[in-house]
Amino acid sequence: MTRRVAYRLSAALAALLAFAQAGSANAPEISPRPMPRPVLTGTATETVVSPLAAFAPEVSLRPVPRPTGLVAPERVERAAFRTQPLPEVTTGRKGALCGDLALKGKTIPPIKGRLNGCGFEDGVSLISVSGVALTQPAAMDCTTAKALKQWVDNGVKPAIGKKGGGVAALQVAASYACRGRNNVKGAKVSEHGKGRAVDISAILLANGTAITVEKGWGSKSYGKSLARMRKAACGPFNTVLGPGSDRHHHDHFHLDTARGRGAYCK
């Protein structure tokens, strides 16, 4: 390289350096980025600065919500039935209702019906029979209450056995009601109006299964069990009606303790 070329390069570099220094003098001042706020831990009397303070954000970040629909929740269909709270202390010998400790409920005052022939005395309001709950309190006389207990012990429980964990409750469709037979106006007073009848529309098992009379009758799963318990009802009860009896009893068992006539099981 000649001296002339070297001199020219040195002059060009000097000019560039002078231009850069002049530009920086006129440039706006840029503030440095502030350091993150330190994260403090400890008590009010002893504060310690975390060594990760320089990397901690000033505001905690909320976690992103987990998307829904990743796993479908398991749904188990259960029969919903309402049991009743225990009533006040029952009357009778040693707290027994109708003289039987397996009957739970309370005694009720004599009922006088609005229709001639309605009403009864020696009445109870049952909520449980031999450990099997009733889905609603059932008003009846003691004779009918004892017949219901005998049916549960010798008919319902043996017919179901251990299926679904055993019998848990009876779905009560009706008990005392001052009305004519089959709700027909002007008809003879029903045994319901005398406190001698109860209607059962379903058997509820411990696992939540509901065996309805309407759908279970004649079915492969529970048809034989329902037929067996219906047959067992004829004896404790004087009248037993259900599917096939007439159009009024296709969806429940009508059980009553009518007096003064022979048994009628159809």
C-alpha cells in the first residue's frame, strides 16, 4: 500500500468518527429499563430479598382456565325419591306403633270425612315399615299398617332378594283419601276413604334403581319379582289389584283390608 492510499484511508476514518460523535451529541436521551420490583419474603421485622427477585413479575399471572370438554363427566342415572324425617315420639307400649316396633311413624287423631262413610279411628301416619322407607307419609288404620308390614317381610323383600342392594323404599301413590271408588263421583266410598288402603307404584332399591309397576310388570328383569310380591299380598290384604285388573290399576298395586267380605285378588 502506498503512503498516499494509507493517508486517504486514515482521513476517511477520522471523518466518520467525527460524524458519529456529532450525531450522538444531538440524539435524545433514552432512560434505561427499570429493574423489576424485588420480591420480599419473611415477616415485618425480618425481610429477605429473594435471589430470584430480578426475574419476578410485578403482578402475579392468573393461570389459564382449563378447557372444558376434554373428559366427559360420568353420569349415573338414579331414581330420586324423598324420604321423611323421623316424626315426634310415637305413643303406645314402649314406643311401638300399633304395638309393633317395626312400624315407624306417629299416631294421628281420628279423622272425620266430608262424605258419608269416610273417616277412621286408630290411625297412624307411617314413614317406614321393617326398615323400608315410604316416599311419603301414609295414613291408615293399624290393621292395614300391620298388613303392609307382613307384605314387606314375606312378599317384597324375598321377591327382590339382594338385587340392587335390596329394597330401600316403597313409592306410595296414595293412602287415605275421602273419595268414591276409582275417583268416580257418586260411587261407593273407596277403602282409601276408610283408612284401609294403600297404593304402591314402585319398589326402590338401595342402588337407586326404581322398579315401577307400570314398566316392570311383565319385563324380563323384574316381571317375575313383581308377580311374586303381588301374589304374596293376597292374604295380608283382602283386596289386591294391579296390571290386568282394570284400566284404573295398570300402574300400581292397590292393597286394602276391606272387611265383611271374602278376599278379592285379581
